[in-house]
Amino acid sequence: MKKFTLLLLPLALIACGEPSTDTAKEPTTTTPSVEKAEPSATQSALPDDEYKKQLDSLTDGVPYKLSGDGVVIFENVSDMMTAFNDYQHEGQFKVLGDNPVHLELYGLNTETNTKENLEYDQQKALIYGIYKSFTHTDLDKLTISAGVRDMKDASKVIVQPATLTVTKEQALKALQAHTNAKDFKDLVADTSADFVVKGYSGSKLSEMLYKNEVQKAIIDELK
């Protein structure tokens, strides 16, 4: 009986367990990262046919090619915008010209929002248009106009467009000056993970572009 009791004692201690050392993570207001730091082997090494199926599904039938670095490249800006579908509502994007290509983007917000938030949306659209275009097309020069429309009435412009004309070289120099990126390809995920597809999804580094102070610094340099 004593031997049976001694055998039960360590089992009881194991069942009780040590107090957990895990602490609850504080909520954060930043945009959740879309790229896992350590994707599993099965995630980062998808078979070619499965990878192609993922890309075909994401691009929704828009033709594309892969660069030597594995970055998805579209034939033109219109195809790129359609495939990414980030400015998807009516009036949010339009291609106004082609020599150089002139892309017009509008963020959506409300007229009652703060001036700072409206300015952020405008700058975000400028940055998006510039860096998506030079990363995912073969353009060497781009004119980008960006403003903000009322989300309740998309025909109403609440921030008039600002316009920049930028070369690929100028955009790269500004990128290198204000982020840790060395090349446009650094803005794209180079491995696949949950909800991330290599060559198509943004990298963790690309999130830096949309920080308020970084946006302002890059735009000021490109003016």
C-alpha cells in the first residue's frame, strides 16, 4: 500500500503543474503583421503547382510573370491595381495617362475626421501608388495623384489630389534613405506562410512605408 501511495504522489504533483510563466499579451493598435517570422518548412516550400494555384487565385485571372527574384510582375499598372484590389471601390483608382503613366488613387474616409487622419490617407495612397508600381511593374517613371473621397458618397472629394512625378531611381533612393530596404524586392515576402504568398504579399519591412513619419519623409524627398 505504501509503494502504491508513493507512486501516486508524483502523478498528483504533475497534475497540479507549475504556475504558468506565460503572460497575456497587451492589445496593440498597430496593423497585425501579415508575414510570419519563421514559416514552417511545408509553408515555405510549396510545390510549384500549388504555388501557381495560389497566385492565380490571388490575381483573379490577371496575367503576370515572375521576375528573376521571384517577385510577381504585372504588364501594366491597371492590371496591378485590379490584382491587388486594395483600392477596389468605384472611383478609387483610375489610370489617366501613359506617357508617363498617370495613376490616380483615392482613399476613403469621412468629412468629420481629423485633418491629420485625412492627410495620412492621402499620403498612404501616394506611397502605395509609387512603391507598388515600381515593385510589381517594369515602369521607370510614374505620375501619381492621390486624394480622399467621402466613404458615404464616393462622388464627393474631401481632400483634393496632390500630384508627384517620380522616377524609379528617385523612389529607390528615398526608400533606402528612410527604411532598411536596399531594393524594391525587399518590400515583398520571400517565403510563404499563413496568409502570405511569396512574391506577392508585402514583407514585414514594407510595413515601415506606412508609418506616418516615414511616409512624410519620403514624400518630402520626392517633391
